[in-house]
Amino acid sequence: MRPEDSSDLAPATAAAGAVEPDAVERAPAAAVPARTRKPLRRRPLGASLLLLVALGLVGAVYSLFAPANADVDAPGSAQAGRELFLANCSSCHGTQGQGSSAGPTLVGVGAASVEFQVGTGRMPLAQPGAQAPRDYVRFSDEEIADMAAYVATLGPGPSIPSDEDLDLSEADVTRGGDIFRTNCTMCHNYAGSGGALTEGKYAPSVNQTSPRHIYEAMLTGPQNMPVFADSQLTPEMKRDVIAYIKTSSEHPSPGITGLGALGPSAEGLFGWVVALGLLLACAVWLTQKAK
Ligand code: HEC
Ligand code: HEC
């Protein structure tokens, strides 16, 4: 494989050099790799040995300096997260995350809940109300990861979904639609555009939400939303739902106005009713005039 590859490359680089010879002169640095590649090609075994030794060295050096807490369930630094938490969150959630009259306890809510709440700008809460609204995000991804790591140390809770959890390449959009209609539309409506609940609360639109935050919403059940644990909706089913939401929000309902995603036939009916109403109004107006 290797010798063939390089012989394929050789004429290409030679041709490139022939087309623009002065380009090589002007940029001697760029020409260097081409020259050094030649002796390596003659001794492929020596080169790969060298590479192996170099890689081994890099690995050894890295393991010496790698952060000691790399094995906690959230990627952030709990120590840095604690500082951020004390400065920005403890006034409502307590200095140990135990909660206060102004905010619930965070013991056991897990890293996923922090990433969802802070990552969608709900937290830190700006002002008390029936429900923390989606808002602009006030922390960097790294700071969020740090606070998530800290809260994860308070007690076991749902951890942040892995890349594998969020890999939608095998997801079944049709099945996702079925799951969405049975579990989510009663609050988020057929189009996923949300709707009012009782006591001034509401289910927001899910159409602009990132796959990561959709996954975390299901894992943590914010506010009135139920928790969809993995025993209820497996990670695979969660991916199907996310793929469905992403597909249906990219290709919105088949009609023009949406009309609660009832589809084109409902829209036709709606058009008819409006048009008929107008015709009737005209008729009434004309007969009034004639009198
Ligand atoms: C002004 C008070 C206040 C501040 C400041 C605040 N929170 Fe909250 N937090 C609340 C309230 C109230 C709720 C419940 C809101 C709701 O469910 O709509 C809440 C809910 C949460 C939840 C969800 C808990 C659960 O049961 O899943 C998390 C996680 C959270 N906050 C994290 C944070 C973090 C992290 C910060 C700091 C960056 C922060 N909060 C700052 C008041 C606050
Ligand atoms: C009982 C009603 C209810 C059901 C059922 C429900 N949700 Fe929710 N959902 C809510 C409420 C209420 C919120 C807002 C929570 C908050 O603001 O703290 C929410 C928030 C969300 C969000 C965050 C949207 C954003 O960006 O602000 C997503 C995503 C979501 N839900 C997805 C789902 C999915 C997927 C399902 C079905 C598997 C589902 N929900 C089922 C009530 C519900």
C-alpha cells in the first residue's frame, strides 16, 4: 500500500514543481518537506520505527503531565467549577449546592442538568418567575463543563451525553416521529413549536434546540417536563427523536402557513372558509346597498 501511494504522489509533486518553479523559490520553507520526504521513502521501515518511538515518547510525556482528574464523568475541572459556582450560583443554590428559598438543591441533578440549564441560558436565573426562560448564554463551553463537573461531585445524576449518544447517522426518523407523537406532542405540539401549560408555564419550541440540549432535556426533565430515563426511552430511541425533530424543523410542514402542522388539506379548508366568508360579506354588503 505505502510504496504505491508514494509513487503515485511523486509525479504529482514533480509536476506541481514544474508548473510553478519560482513559487518554490519564494517559499523555501514549503519546499523542505518535499525534499526530506525522499530519503524517508527509501527506508520505510526506519521511518516507521522512528515514528513509533516518537509517538511512544509523546505518550509517555503526556501521561506524566495529564490532569489527574481526567477520569471523572464530566470533562471539566470540578475545582475551577466550584469557584465559578460560588461566585455565580451559590446565592440561590447554596454554597454546597444544597438549595435555598431562592433555588432548588443541585445534589443529584447531574452534569447533564447543568449543561442544559446554563447552556440554554436559563441559568443563572436573571429574575424569579413561573419558569426560567431560555436566554443568552453567559458562560463559555469550558466554564459550563467546569460547573457541570463540580455539580456532578455533589451526588450521582445523569452525566453529559457522549459523542456516541449524539451520533445520529443510524437514527430512524420515522420511528422518532412515532415516539415524538406519543411522548412529546401533548406539551410541545405536533410541530414542536411549543404551547401553554397551566399556571403561566409553557413548553417552549424545540425546533432551534441543539441535539445535545434535546438529549439533556429528555435525561433531566426540566420544570414540568417528565424525565425520560434510558429505561423508558433507550439512547437509540432518544437519537431517533432528535433526528425526527431536526428533520421536521429543517423541512417544516408541507403547507405554507404551518397551521399547527395540520398539513395542506387543513390549510385548503382554512382558505375555503376565509374565501367563503369574504364572498358572504360582499353579498350582504351588496344587498344592504340595494335596499
Ligand atoms: C436568582 C437565583 C438563581 C441563580 C443565581 C441560579 N439559579 Fe439555578 N435555579 C434557580 C431556580 C429558581 C431554579 C428552578 C427554575 C425552574 O425550574 O424553572 C433553578 C434551577 C437550576 C437547575 C435545574 C435543577 C434541576 O432540578 O434539574 C440547575 C442545574 C441550575 N439551576 C444550575 C444553576 C447554575 C449552575 C447557576 C450558576 C451559573 C445557577 N443555577 C444560578 C435559581 C437560580
Ligand atoms: C408534560 C409536558 C412535557 C412533555 C410530555 C415533554 N416536555 Fe419537553 N419541556 C416541557 C417544559 C415545561 C419545558 C421547559 C422547561 C424549562 O423551561 O425549564 C420543556 C423543555 C424542553 C426542551 C428545551 C427546549 C429549549 O430549547 O428551550 C426540549 C428540547 C424538550 N423539552 C424536548 C422534549 C421531548 C423530546 C419530549 C418527548 C420525549 C418532551 N420534551 C416531552 C414540557 C414537556
